[in-house]
Amino acid sequence: MKSRKVLSQISKLIQYLDCSLSKLQLKTGDLDPRLFSRLRHLQKLDLSDNLLDKFPNSLTLPDLRVLNCNNNKLEDVTALKQFPLLEELTYENNVYLTLNDDYKVMFLLENLRLLNGKDITKLANHVRRVNSRKLTSKVTAHWEKFFRDQLPEKYTAEQVKSIKKKFLKSVQTNVVYGPSSLSEFTRWRVTVTPSKRKRNHSKPGSGNKRSKTQANTEEEAVVNPRKSSRVQDDPAPDKPRTSNQPAKEATPEQGAEGTQKNGEQFPKGQSNRRSSQLTEEQKSQEQDNGVVSLIPVKNSKGKEDVSAEPLHFLQCHSKGNSREDFKTQLWSCVFEPLLDCGARKDPIVSSSRTVATCGGESVCLIDCETGTVLKKYKVATEEFFSVAWTTLTMVISNSRKKSHNILVAAGRRGIVKLIHVAADFCYGEIKAHKKPIATVCFSPTRETHLFTASYDKRIALWDIGIPDCDYNFKASQLLVLEVLSIPLRIALVPTCPDHYLLAGCEDGCFAWNIKLDKEQKSRPFEAEFQFPDEDGGMTTSHRVDGLAFLNDDVVVSKSSKPGCIYLWSWSRSFDTKGKGCQRTISAVILAELEWSLTDLSYLTLSTCPAKDYVFCGDEKGSVWMYNLSNYTAAWSSAKGKRSDRRIPPTQILKWPELRENGEQLSEVLINNVVSDPAFTYLVVLTSVNITAIWKKS
């Protein structure tokens, strides 16, 4: 039907040089090359506001000069090379396309001068010439140094094929050029110039020393948010880039071409195919869990009232299940709630020993006791930063209802994935933001209400809906909170989770009124908190990269100055706002925790409210643990005074020696530490693709 509609449009416009096919709900299959072959002289084509996810490779439009693809679902741009005379290209509001794709089209289209309305002539010339020349030099040097001697004087086609495969893999991993935000483009470029990798001798001095390459690889800069630069309109410091794979989602969203989009019905019959693929993924993970050998090192600081033994060190987020991946960073983990208890009952018995972790292109479910990777969800073009659980009462069949745990995961692409864990089924997604999502959390009182905090400087509240037995669902946006800087951590105030939300941001700590009985759907912050700075004054301008509630009132946050974690009273701080219009409030500090003096960011903290514990990792692989049970009673008093000195850690768990192929892993950053509500297990996420699990004995 749509093809006839397109043909009708083409028939009417065949004599013109300008064709508009905008707002026709067109999908890729509707762009029939046989129809477009009749438009060989077409110079301007408008395909905006459709449902295109890619371009057919042979549209036969040799004279096309202007192309508009705004507001589609494009996943890749390399097919645009079929339009060599293209001069103007726009593809704004295609959420899957990134800065890397901009560079790809600049390289592929020699005549392109306008991209998304901006003159890119100078930059494009640099990409095509300077960038290519330097990359070619690096690729050649890499061949000369590491692979030239591997090819014998007399070689077979099979030998050439084998060495070529190894060489391409090595080049993608080790050849580095340009900023970290363009790592995907760089990996793509070094694989499209294999014809230049001859056995010629490179010029003196062009060799690339291996030690330098390994120590300063682009991947290291990418996965280390503390070092990565912010390039152009890409502010997310903690979002590693993925490899140049087709932008289709791999198992276990399992053939994600069928993944549900905001309530569209998911084709039946996908579940069985998905399950078989998951089984193979699980098998490979079970075989690869014991990647590293452990040599424990006992070393602690302070009173040792916690006896924690290391149980497992897992490498389950590796790209391509590679045993050599020690660069993928792990960011978030959360324990699964028990279905028969519910998240709003006694926290001591409301979680299982199953934890969800995310990092790189995957989300894993791990049994903390056995170290078994129960499930693994992968999206080849994603970089996951946050996960969260909720429990929904779903209609399963014959109008029967049953509670199921739903896991959401989000990251670089600004998309929220909805996963029905018991069914091994990613049943849908919400396109929540146009920039990466830093963190997500569910309301403790309304199980379908999800908050997403994004690098677009917005925090959004969504109702994710409840899927029916065919996984139809309807998601809706309820509220948008305006943020002055990038939100990094969010927390709902325990005594009034439907009224106030607190956020730690790149430039301060803020609070919003989130009551839904107010008509205003887009809201500015209601309060901004001041903290002591290094000079003894008060400041609102500082990065707050750690934020959590220790109990109903005490907030734990870092940092406004190095080496310090603050504990402060929400109620006593917010009460100073009174009934006036004052928006800047001084936090009522209860205590300071002694912590590492590092100036590295994004080493976040967590709390175990039931046990009065605070946890925070550092830049040396250690976990700082604070038992604050002796202080909380005094802090609960309205007249409680601030502690005169910093509270030292109760214990510091040192990172054990881990060896891979006889070499010790070093420079381990602890990105996150989370315990289950009963503090039985401690899950430690690192910058070196290792999930460490400790058990309290």
C-alpha cells in the first residue's frame, strides 16, 4: 500500500528535480530501488518525519545534491556513500546517530559542505586528508613493528587470511588517533584502508612503540571518565564508545529488530528463539567466569569489626566475551527484590542474592553466592550506565494476575530498556532522552514511576505502564525537571518520595518539588544547597558525584572538597527555606567522613540504611566502609551537633592481587560499591571490567 503511495508521488514528480516524501510513515522496505530508478535526475529529496532505520544500498540517485532525513530512526550512515554528489545533508533527531556518524559522512561524501545546517567544509577536509594521512601512518607503523615478520617469504592464501584477521583486530584495539569521543569512528576508519597496509618500510621515527600505545590507547581515555575530554556537543564524560558494529541489537534482546517501541505490539513467537540464544550465552559465561586467579591480600585500617571474604572476581561484561578485555568500565548494580516480600516491606528480607550489574554493552544477572552469571543482555551499540528494579502485577492469562520483577537499563543512547527477567525478554524501550542517561531510579511508592537523569540537563519522570499478556504497554512522560548542569545522581527523599527529589549534579546539589497535583509539567529547581569549600567559605558550585540517604533524614554526599564525604540533615537544611522565596540553602552538616584525597571523579558511594553503613571505593582499588550506628541516634536529635572531627573508616578492604597470564592488574578504580539490604554481600564494580563479590562472615 505504501509502495503504491510512493509510486504515485514519484509519478507526479517525475519531471521535477525536487521530491518530498515527508510524513508518510515510510519504512526502509518502502524505498523500492525500482521506483527510485525513475528519478535519475533528482537533486533534492525530503524523507523527513518517517520511520526509516537505514537506506537501501542501491536507490540509484546519481545526481542527488540535497537530502533531508530528519526525525527518523536511522542507525547507520555508511549507505549514503551511494550519493557521491551530495552537498547538503540533514539527519537531526535520529537518536541512534552520534558524533562518530557525522565524521563518517564527512569522510564518505567528498562534496558535502553542509551537515545539519552547519558549514563543515574545513572540518571535512581535515577528516579526509589530515586524519586519513595520520591514521595511515599509524596503521603502517603498526604493521611494520608487529606483523611484517609474521608473513613468510612463501605464503599461502590461508596464511594471509589468518594474519590479516589478527592484524585488523590488533589495529582496531591499539591504533589510536583523535579524541576519545571519536573512538568508534577511528576503529571504523582503520578497517576501511586495508589496501595501504603493505610490507613497505616505514619512514624512520614513524614506528609506534607498543608500551606507549598500550598505556595511552584511545580506549583507555574513553573508558576512564576522569581523563576524557568533552568534544563538541558531547558532554558525557563517562560514556565509552562501542565498536563499529551494525546498529542492531544482539542477543538476548534477541533479534532486537522486533523489540517493542513505546507500546507497539511485539511479534509473538520471539520468545523461543530468544531463549535458545540466551542458553548459549549463559553457557559461554559459565565457562569464562574464572578468568582471573586470586591471591588475597589482607590489609585494613581502623577497627576490624567486619569480616568480609572475597568470593568471586568475574569478568562477565567483556566485549565479545574476550578474556583480554580489562578496559570496559562497570558502573551500576542493584539487588533484585524478592517477589513475596515487596520493595516497601522490611528491607532486611526484601532482596535476594541476585544482583544486576551493567557496563559496556551488557547487563548481567549474577548469583552472588555461586558467582554464576544467570543471564546476560547485550546491545552491540549501547553503553549501559544504570539499572533499576521494580515489581509489576501483570495479567498473565485468563485474567490471572501475578507479580513479576522488571529490570530497566539505560545508558549512552538515551534509551530505557524494559526487561521481563523471568521470561528472558526485553519487551520494549522508551526513547527517553536525546543524550546519554546517567542514572535511573524507581519511586518506592508507585511501581510504574521511573526517573531518568540525562546529559541533556533534564530529569524526566515516566510512567512505564504495565504490559499485558502480549507485552503491549503504553509509556508516558509525566514531568520534566530543569537542571542547570548535568545530573549525575538522584535520590527521592524517604519521608516524602512523592514530593521531593534530590540530585547531585556537575555544578551543585539541588532539590525539586515533584508533586503531580501541580499543573506545571516542566519545573525549575526549588532549592540549591551550599557546602563548605576548601577555603573555609560556602559554595554552591561543585561537582556532586555521590549521593544517597543513610536513613529517613541523613544525606550522604561527595564532594565539594577533596578527601571529604559529608553527612547532612535534609529536614534541618530544607526547613531553613521557610515560607520565603529563598532558593539557596546552607546544608546543615552533621559530620565529615575521612576519605581518599584523590581528585578523580565518578567514584560513587552507597549506603546500607538497615545497618547504618556507608561504602565508597577509591582510586587504588580499596573499599572504605563506615559503620555509623554509634552516631545516628545523636543526629536524629533536633539539637544534634556536628562532629568536631572527620570520622575515619571502620575498615578499608584492600584490593587483592589479581593476576592474568602471570601479570598483576594495576590501577584499579572502584566505580561503585553496593551491598544487599541485609549486608550479606558486597558487590564492587571496577574500571578494569571486574565485578568483585565479597561476603560478610
